[in-house]
Amino acid sequence: MTHFQELQLAICFGSAIGLYISGIATLICFAVEGHREKKRKEEAKQDAIEE
């Protein structure tokens, strides 16, 4: 393998791994945001019931 081919392989592998990791991070962020929203709605509902 030439130096140029090794460089191409490293760039492609790095970008694929970066895309995979960013996809997982995005899923985690959306899950946390959804959980917070659900919890906030439940608390608002409990406050409305108590009043």
C-alpha cells in the first residue's frame, strides 16, 4: 500500500467512526431531552392537581 492509499484509508475510517460516534451522541441527547420534557410535564400536572 502506498503512503497516499494509507492516508485515504485513515481519512475514510476516521470520518466513518466520527459519524458513528456523533450519531450515538445525538441519540443520547434526544433521549435526555425527551426524558426532561416528560418529567417537566408530569411535575406541571402534579402542580395543577395540588392547586
